[in-house]
Amino acid sequence: MFCLIGWASLLVRITFMQMPGNVYDMSLEQVRSEISRVDAGIIRLIAERQELADRVACIKTKNGIAIHDEKRIAEVLSSVFDQAVEHKIDPVAVRKIFEILIAMSEERQKECSGDRNLP
């Protein structure tokens, strides 16, 4: 999870460094283009997160560890909530996004482990 958050933070910093001039000097189309570029970066990061879920599945399967880990989920959701507050974005919305990402990861792990019916 830290990897995704770290990459997202880096992506945001790079995005604003690469933006031509002041955002208020940009046309609507230019700003939308920048948003589309950021969206593509987010998709790449989600794909990277899913690949990491594959690795987690291998480790969990090898070691007989359950896919669903309530303690880890609570840690991740607490962390992203706090980070959202720190960055002055809606922490409830961010938490919902990460609930979806976690569900995607668990589903991917079930697929990789060969048993979609695992807990």
C-alpha cells in the first residue's frame, strides 16, 4: 500500500512541476488534458497495485495465510484517511476509494491462489 501512496504522491508532484505556467493561465482544454494525463497515471498505479496483489497471493498461498486480513485492512484505511486529511482532501471519499482497491486486491489474490471461494 505504501508503494501506491508513495507513487501517487510522486505523480502529483511531477504533474504540477510539468504543468505549463500557472494553472489559472491555462485554458479549460489544457486543464482537462492534464487531468486526463493524471487519470492515466492513476490507472497505471492501480495496475501496479494489482500486480503486487499477485505477489501477495503467492506469499500467502505458500505460507497458508488467509486472503482476507481485517487487521491489515484497518491499518491501510486508517493510514489513507489520515493522509487525505493531511492533504486537505475528503477523507471519507478517499477511504471509499481504498475500500474498492482493497476489494480488487483480495479478488485478484483469490484468482491467483486458484480458489475464488477462499475467505
